[in-house]
Amino acid sequence: MSSLLDEEKDKGDSPWAEEIKSKKPKGVLVSSECSTSVLRSFFKELSPSDNKVYLLDGFPRQIQQARDFDEKVGTGKAIISLTCSPEIMAERRLKRARSDDDPAIAKSRERSHIEETLPAILDQEKQGRHVHEVASDKDGDEGWEVFKTALLRFTDTYLDHRDILSSNGIWVRRRQRDALDGRDVMEAKVRINGDYSRSTFDEITDRQGIYEVIRPHVPHLEPSASNLGLDILAHFTTVRWSFLANDKFTIVLDESDFGHSIGEVELMAEDEAEAHLQIDGFMRKYSSFFGRGKGDGEKPEGKLSAYLRRYGAGLRKEK
């Protein structure tokens, strides 16, 4: 957010330039109208095809800022609150040696955080927005790993009844994305074609739609019951890294908390055959990156398969 304000300040025709120049160097928050206007302009200039996730560093800092953003720009997915001791913050200010980091301004910022930002965070929680706290006392690569892991982590609970659904190519799970909303989302993947290493799925994310898909296979389902009356098949947490290649291929690398790693290449397309041809061509072109397993002909093993092989069905019990 700070860099956007600096850019706005340097624009010759900006109506907010004077406010930013007079307040920001003193550690005083700019008005909600100013910050909201700057952010609205930034997002309006993005391409309609831009589907990236944007992290607004240092925003919102006030209750009104958060409410104005929701009303005039859009609803944010979640709030990430970095926690850090005052002593470490003081050390970091000395190291970065910025012109607006003198002790008086630092005190003003700390007071503003306590009096204005903390109430804004509490207000967002009251409105049902998930606030994800991440410890930020670590520096460098170690600190980045803590932050990155917190952002990219999710927990899956797979559901079934006597293996009936999975044997029919249907996988039902509850997924909790810790950093995004902290709540469970029920999902179902229905295999249309292929095997594990080359497959096409329909994905269903609304509870009623999932119920309609699995009811013919498990007639005793209870639509209002927790987990639709299904049994827990597996439960584990994953850290996922995703990369976009050639503007259309998504490379996904997963590391699960029971020590299993797996990767895949995804392409969203209407034509299944064409999608597989494009993925094959992409993987051949970058064959040095995509290994074929530890031995010739070895097939990759998915997270769920690895979990069941190691622990059996149900909640994990170390063997």
C-alpha cells in the first residue's frame, strides 16, 4: 500500500498528492477516501483476464478503510495479521534506515496500530471475516518459510462409505484453507475419464449438487447431517506451491504432513483430448523438469492413496 501511495503522490494531477505528502512522512494515516480511491484506480487498470491474488500490504489500518474498500472496491478474501515483538520491530527499523523511521514517528505508528488498526481487525472478525495471524519474528529465509507455509496450507478430510464412492470414481472431501477463510468447504471430484496419471474430472462445490451426485450410490445419506452422514476416510494437511507456466499451465507441487510429495500439471479447457495433447507437449518440451519417478515405469502415487497405504482408512494412527 505504501508504494501505491508514493506513486500517487508523484502524479502531477493527483487530487491526493498533497494529503499524502503532508501525512505519510509523519506516520499519520491518510484518509479512507484517499486510500480507497488509490486502490480503486489500481484495480480498474488491471486487465479483465487478470486472475491473480493480490496481497495488500499495510491495509486496512482503520475500520472505515475496511468498510469503504468492501463497498467501493470489492470484498477481500481474508485478513493476514503479522505479529511481532516491539523489540524486533525496533531492530528492523534501525536496519532499514528509512527517513521516516525516527523514534517519534515510530511511536506514532505504534499508537495508531493499537488505537485504530487492532479495532479494525476485531471489527472484521465480528463481520465473519477470517483473520489469520502469522508470527513474523523470524528474519530472512526462515521468516519467509513461516509466512509462505501459513498462506499455502490447507487441510483435507476425505469422506466415503465402505469405499463405495471412491470405487465409482467419486471423491468427496471437506477442505479448510487456513489462511483464506478458515472454514470448511465441501467439494466433490467426479472422474469422467482416464486413470490416476491422466484423468479428467467434474468438480462440484455446492452441497446440494454433491448430495445429488452421491445419493444413487449411498441411499442412506442424511443431507443435513455433518459430513452428509459419510465416514471419515482420511485427514491430512498439505502445503501447496502453484506456478503458472506459459500463461495457461498450472504446475502444482504438494507436500503433505505425513511425508508424501506429489506434483501435477493442470489445464482448464473445454476439449478434453486437446487439453491432454497440450499437457503432453508441454511436459515433453520441459522434460528435464518433469521426472518419471525413481525407477523406469514407476507410477506416481497420490496423497490419498499414500495415506491409505500407510495408515488405512480413518483418522491417522502412527504405525
